[in-house]
Amino acid sequence: MMKRFNRKFYIGSALMMALSLGSCEHILDEQPRSIYEPGFFRTEKGVQGGITSMYAHLRYIYGQAYYYNATQTGTDEVTYAQSADQNFLVMDLSGQGEINSSSSRADVLWGAAFPNINTASGIIENAAEVGSIPASLIAEARFFRAFDYFLLVQTFGGVPLDLGAGELKFNTNPVRTSVRNTVPEVYTKAIFPDLLKAIEDLPDNPRVTGGVTKTLARLYLAKAYLTYGWWLENPNNIPTYPEAPRVDPDGQNAQWYFQQAYDVAMAGINNPGPYRLQDTYYDVNRGSNDRNSEVMLFADHTETSEFYNGASLTWSNGNAPENFAGWMMTWNYTNLRSATDQNWSNVISSVQREAHQALGRPWTRMAPTIGVFTNTFADKTNDSRYDGTFTTVYRGNWPKAGVSAPVVYNANGLPVSPGGAILTFLNEEPSTAINYPSGAGKSNVGAGEIPGRSDFVISPRGINRIVYPGLWKLGPYRTDGGNGLGQPNAASTRPFNIAKFSELYFVAAEAAVKGAAGSQSARDLINVIRARAGKWRWDNNGNVAKAEDRSAEMIAATPATIDINYILAERSREYYGEGYRWFDLVRTQKWGELAGTYEIGGMGYGDHTPQRVTRNIQPHHYLRPIPIGQIDGMEGETGGYQNPGYN
């Protein structure tokens, strides 16, 4: 059973742990401390260690499965799966429990962000006194302070700028009181100024692999302008907290911010530095191509060193700083059965658990909805993104487990060789009816048969909460497995991607839909992405080369007029399952409209009847509750601190 690891913080104590989280004390070659005085950041060692800890802190947010769940479950992309516990059930908002200050898994972000913000403030205030610290290094701290505040303000509304020593000041003393700033204050006092200064001082090329650059800062400034523009406009009258007029302190309106978002995103596109789109979508998320030129920021891991990986290379306890998010949408494919003889007297697990990108460790906590396959990825012929997102064919790997059978007998009693398809999730509803069993059946997972096919099959409308396509893009990739199954029980040693160059096109396109003017229209920008999606070099699930260019078909299918719903659909096709979706639906205030209902089959093997589920998405849910650990750690009256609807 998955445990809930709920690290409780209040503002004061959290900040004192800024450099003692995870492996940061090893990077700094220091013993963990409870207090960091300003002088610590007036040394090269202190500044370098503090900056390193900022990159390390990303592991406590990205790849952390409970936080990942908070960004995906309850959207039109994801619901809970058969083995979900309350960490996942409550986030679905479908009657399986209520999101509150104790159950919300957005607590992960609160606990990880504030220590990092304080570290950034310590560097920004003190590093210049060292004399040998370049402005570009201090700019990295400014980027990360803005980065964390941007995540926080989108998630919780207004949050504290004063952590005990004054607004945006480095705090060295535990404080058990806190006052939340308003949303406009967080943007205009913290996020925008830090990112503008970061853009000014950051280099075009990263200082280290995966390091912060001008282009990355431009992406986040453009995203912040876009998000704040939506907040000012507030088209569906969603409440904010702390209560504040939807008025910009600098006197600008929503349209001004949409234009700024467009201009900054276009500046990023036109001045890319070392970044570019990969030639095919398949290559963006291919494990052997990690840290490619399209990925601008990631929470890094490695298979070569437990020290630098931040986690064991052979086992996992399911906790940060491990990258274990990819397990959550991996169903238990090891329950698939085939026979070593034609009379099925000896059955085996024909798809073994393997540290392979198409497989990985099964947890069955999150599941895609049927609409993902029938609506979002309706075009599976021209658009390569479906094939580059999901594992839809599960192939036999029994020889790697020491089973010497040259073939196994599978659907319709037909033989399958090693590497052949044992189970296929079909792209479309077939013209020939699938013969589904009444329960688990021969496949042992409720899959059906079509005459003449040796693979068991399930159609798009036949998926349920226990059997569904896996999320290939987040699957593990390692080179140390030899000819065996590798280390499938370890957390992923791949980096978790956070920011991609491609998103600059989406931000500019969305701003254009909101009225921003410029040299390229929303359709022009989206078609850059769609044209790339039409280029194939490899059929991932077919496991064969596929040199096809369907860019013309993709462009031709783009609507003449792009609206927000189309932008959101394209974002889902591009970034499905990567942790973007809740933020996208909340920013555009489309959460209730697009995710208020969904379809999926039930909990049991052989349950292929779609059920329509209604979610209870209320306006107050557009902000997550302040974690109970924060509330309990404060002294005095705290009634006005919590977001309304969660008291």
C-alpha cells in the first residue's frame, strides 16, 4: 500500500532547512544546520552550494508522485486507477473523498518551495559582497525565486513575500506568524522583477548542463504574463484569495499583459540560444535522447552514481527525491498470461517487469480517461504524438526472466515469438467485434480476441481502471540491464523534464488568441508544432522504422480560427501526462467545462462498459488549500489564512 509522506512545515522552520534538504549538505560538504547566517552567502562556497541546492530542490517537486498526481488527477487527462489510495482518490473530485488541508497533495509544493525561496533571497542579498560572484550566477537565484513563487501563486493564490525578515528578505530566525500577500503583489513585487533582472543577467548558453538561461527565463516571464493576464480578466468570475480587486498596481490591463506574453515568447523563439525543436516528437521523450536541445530545465537523475542520483539505483521507497512519478500510470502488465503449450496446461507471465521505457514498475494509481484516446488523440494516423506518448503494445520478454520457451501460445491459440505482441490496445474501435471474456479470461487481464490475431486486444472504449495504455514518455531508461530485466524496482534514473522550448510557441499562440498582435498568428505558431508532430522516423509501438512526413496533412487539419479550447487540446497532445494539465485548466478557467465529466470502465478485469462520471468541481477548487502543517505550525489567530471553502 502506498504511504502518504506528508512533510509538515511552517514558514519559520522550513526556511531554516534551506540548505539541509536531501543531499545538499553533501554537495556543500557541510553538516546540516538549522540556521544559515547572512555571512554564509558571502563566501564562494556558500553561494555555489546554495545555487546547487536550487537545482537539487527540483527533485522534491518534479518526479515526486504525490505532487505529480495533484497536477494531473481530476483533469480531463487523468482519473484514479484501481489501486489508488486516498492520495489519488480525493484529487479526482468524483465523490471518493474531499480535498482539504490534510488530504491535498499540493502540500508537497508548499514544503519544497519556501526553503528554496529563502536560500535564493540569501544569495541575492549577500553574494555581491564576495566580489568574485558574477551577476549571471546571482541571476540563477533570481530565476528560481520567481520560479517557485510562480508555482505557488498559481496553486494557492496569494502567498507570503515576508518570511519573517521583511518582504523578499533572507530570514534567519524561526517565525510562527505569517501574512499572505495578494496575487497582484506576488506577481508585481516578486515574479516579474526577478525574471526581468534574470533575463538581463543570464547567459545565452547554460553554465552547466541543464542550467538556467535567458531563453528559459523568457519562457517563464511569458507564462507569468499570460497567467496574470487571465487572472486580471477573470472570465468566469472565479474567486481569489486573499481577496483583492482584479486591478494591476501598475495600471495595466489584461490585454497589455497578453501582449507582453506574446512579445517575450517571440523574443525567446527568435533568440533561441542553444535550444531548438527536435526533428520528431518521438525524439523529444526518447530515453536515450534525454537532456536534448528541446528540454530547457529538468530535475536531473543518473544511473551511474547513487550519490548524484539522490536515490538508490536498485530499489525505491517511493519518496522524494526519487523520480517515481512514472509508476503511477503503469498498470500491472505482469499479470498477462500466455501458455508454453497449445493445450494451455502451463501458463507463464509472458511480459515480465523490466526496466525498459515501455514497461517499468506497475502501481496502477492513475489512469487515462477514455476521452484521451477518442477525442484528444483522435488522429493516430498523421499525428505521431499518440505513438510517442503511450505504450499500446506489450511485447513478450519471457527469455529475459530465464524462461526458455521458443514461443508462447496466446490469443486464438496462436504462437508468439519473443518480442512479439502479447497485448495490443487498438487505435480505433475495430470493424470486427472483439470477443471479450466475462472476466479475466485466458489473458488473465480481461483482454479479448479477434479471429486470426495472435495478440489479445482491447479497444479505446474498452479500457478501465485496471488495464489501460501505459505512459511511455515517462518510462524508465537504463543502459545497465545487460540481457536481463535490469532494475525495474528502482525509481527512474531519467531526468524529469520541466520546461521545453516548444512551449514558447504555445504561450505566444495563446496570447494571440487573447488578442495580442504580432508577426505570427496563433495558427502560424501552432502549425509549427503540428508540422513537427506529423514527422515520423520510428513507429514506437510497431517497433519498426517509419519514414513518413504527414506535416501537410497536419497543417491542413488545423482550424482556420484557433480558439482557447483548441490551444488546450493541442497542449494536451503535446504535453500529456507531464504535469501541465491542472495549471492549464485553472489558468484558462476551463477546468469545470472540460473535465467536469469523463468516461472509463470499472475496477475489474473484463469490465469493458464505459461509465460516465461527474466531478464536483467548485469555484473554490481553483485554489488548493493551504497545508495543515502550515496552519498548525502558526500561533495566534489563523482563521483568515486558509483559502475559503477549506475551513
